[in-house]
Amino acid sequence: MLKLNNGATILMHFYDGFTKENVVLAEWGSEFVTWLCGNDGECYWGNYFNSLEDAKTNFMKRVSNMESFYHQMGTKDGKRVKDSL
């Protein structure tokens, strides 16, 4: 199971089998964040939200963009690992 190095709590998680990257929706302090991160738990390219609903929308957009890009390339290998909300 993926664990983030910054201590944030993962609420939703998508693993892309092609890039070996993760998209996560996490609760971090009083904010909700979507990040890209490696399997080592290091996060980058974060988008921060006060609203869980806005964060969920951004998470789904990021996953959809990732899947769409690789589908166009003919290498769609992404798969959902955890979707607990």
C-alpha cells in the first residue's frame, strides 16, 4: 500500500502501470490535495483545495487526462488501485 512521506492521509489513489506513477487525493492538515507521486511516497505537482468536492473533481480530471494521453499513444495501462470515497 502506498504511504506518503509527508504524513498526508490518502483518500483516493490511482496507479498508472505504464509510468509507474500515482495520482492521489489526500487530506493534508485542513486542506485537500491532489498530487502526483512515485512509489517511494514522494509527492509533487500538487493542487490544493478547501473543498473535498473540488478536490475529487480535480482528482478525476487528472486521472482522466493521464488515461486519455496513454490511450492516444496506444499504451493505456493505468488501473485503479483504491477508490475509498
